Amino acid sequence: QGLYSSVVCPGLVMSNMTYRILPVFLWKLLMPIMWLVSGCPGWFWAVTHFTASDVWLFKQKPEYLDSLVKYHSCTSGLGKCYVEPRKMDVDEDTAEKLYQKLLELEEQ
């Protein structure tokens, strides 16, 4: 049907899901440090470039993308943003069986 799905790792993104990892009082202590660090070179945190993989992926032709790859937002030591594809640890036969099962469920 022309639908494609890709996996993206946006890097460090402060969201309501992130806040659930640690208690709130620790985040209040860490936030000033996080904001200071976000101004440092990209090798430390990729905060300012967290949408790189999303934007890059949007601009690609989906039929040419590898469905077994996760696309990561990365930043070089000089602050240059780039996307790095990393192979996921997924068995291709299992992935194909899962896909076929999903197609069967869709028909039901």
C-alpha cells in the first residue's frame, strides 16, 4: 500500500518519557548542567541536533532504505550533524515471519 516504517534514534531528547527514568528532584539538579552541556561540542551531547535523523529520513526515498537499520542522530566533535545507520540485531527470518503474521491479522 506504499506504507513504510523505519526506526530512528533521535539522540538525547528531554521529554515526559525521559523524566520517568529518574526522580523529579534529580532532573531539577541535572537540568542546569544539561543546558550548559548542550552548548559544548557535539561529541558530548547531541541535544541541539536531535531531529537530524528524522529530517534526513523524511527526505529519503523509503523504498531505498534498509528496514533492518536504525538511523541515529549524531554530532561530530566539531558540532557537525550527521546520520549514522546501525544494523539492528534482528533475525531476518523472524522479521519476515512477523510481517507475514501481521498481514494475516490485517486481513481478519
